[in-house]
Amino acid sequence: MSGTADAAASLLIASFIGYGTTTLGLSRPSALLATVAGPAGRPVFTMYGGTPSDRIGRARTFQLGYALGAILGGVFAPTIPKACPASPARLPTLIDVVDNQGMGDPVEITDHDSAWPREFAAIGAVLREALGDVAPRIDHIGSTSVPGPAAKPVIDIQISVRALEPLNAYKAPLERLGLVHRTGNPELTKRYFREAPGTRRTHIHVRELGSFSQQLPLLFRDYLRAHPAAATEFAQAKRECARRFRDDRRRYVTAKEPLVWDIVRHADAWAQSVGWRPGPSDA
């Protein structure tokens, strides 16, 4: 954008944040929810707007996001992209919420394995026994939780707790199972654990019950489960991204970020139309 447009965008963002935190009563302006796109769908900036529990505020946030996009001359992509973007531009944090991956290994996408739900069930039962009432929810999230499409062969599990502190309330029982607490996790809305050494790759995401970051992976998963065609298109695009960036996981993650955002937009509209709420805990 030009300097004038940049200044206008900054003013609009500031106005939006003030509007969201006062008129809409949103709990915090740092809950990521909408991306304004510039020419050719290129992301320009990201806006944040409230918790998923505030459905009216969330709907108005999206309406305002669309309006700002129109003011700036940008458009939202009408459908989920079917190809890996050619020139990815990093939009921080969202990919970490819905599809968290380590950065050190080559990217591997495999055909769907019918054993994945059974593997989760076995791990989930052990976690439930260890955590008891400390965890109101234990859920299978991420790509392996969606039946059918290809995915990275990683079991992602979300443990929902009433509060992230005190840490030891869940850290101690998880470490007794051999799970490894990753203290360097940059996502401050969760605590992150990995599998015990020598066991199958498993990512454990501990998040606060009812928070934006806790509800988003569940909505993302449920939307793809309810829309197999969208899930297949997403998997095909990820395969292409993996082919191009197999040995550069950070670029792979960056490349698929716009794809994730498009699904989030569709998922939010779907949630509003069906009155979505998280179902029962998986374990």
C-alpha cells in the first residue's frame, strides 16, 4: 500500500480497537479473528476481536472487518484456496493455535490412517486417569482428528483447564507420565508438552477453558468434519506446500497460513448459522 493508505489503515485499526473494546464490550483486543486482505488477496494486517463466547461482538467484528477491507480496496477470498500460495507472508500466531508443529524436522504429509483416532483414544484415557477433574476437557484436535484427508502423522491433543496457573496442577501429573514440558513455547495462551522420549510423536496443548485459543481448534476441527470437500481441498493444498518446502518447515507453515485463515472465515460463518458449540469432551 502507499504511505497514505498505510496511514489510513493505521487510523482505522486504532478506531477499530477502540470501538471493539468500548461499544462492543469485547474482553480483549488481542483475540485474533479477522484478516483484511489487500489487492489480489494479499494480507495487509490482522485484526483481533473478542472471545468466541461473545457471539454478537464476534459477528460485528467480522462485519467491521469486511467493511474495512472494502474501504481499503481489498477483498476477501470467496473460496478456500486449492493451491499453496506462491509468495507467503507470515501472519503470526494463528497457525500455532490450530495446527502447531515443531520446526526442526522435514515436513511429512501422509494418507489418512484409520488408527489415528484409536491412538488418540488410548493416550486420552491415560491423560484422563492422570488429570481427573483438573481437565474439564481432553480433545483430539489438528489434522489427524478429521476423518479422511491426508495429514501430518502427529496426534495433537488439547487439554482444557480452568486456569493456566498454578502450572504444577497439571504439569506434575503430565511429567509423571513422561511427557516433556517445552518451556520455550512462544504461544503465551497455552502450555506445551511433547511425548515421552522414544514414543510416537504427540503434541499436548494445555489451554484455558472457554478462551479464544481453546475454542478455535475445536471449531476448526468441527467445521472440517462437517465439510469433507473443504477438508480435502485443504489437505491437497498442504501436500503442495509440503512438496515445495519439505526441508523448510518455517516456510511451509508460513505458506499455509492464508489457507488456514480462509477456513477460519468460513468456519465462523458456519458457526453463526448453526449455533455451534463444542460437543462433549473426547476423553
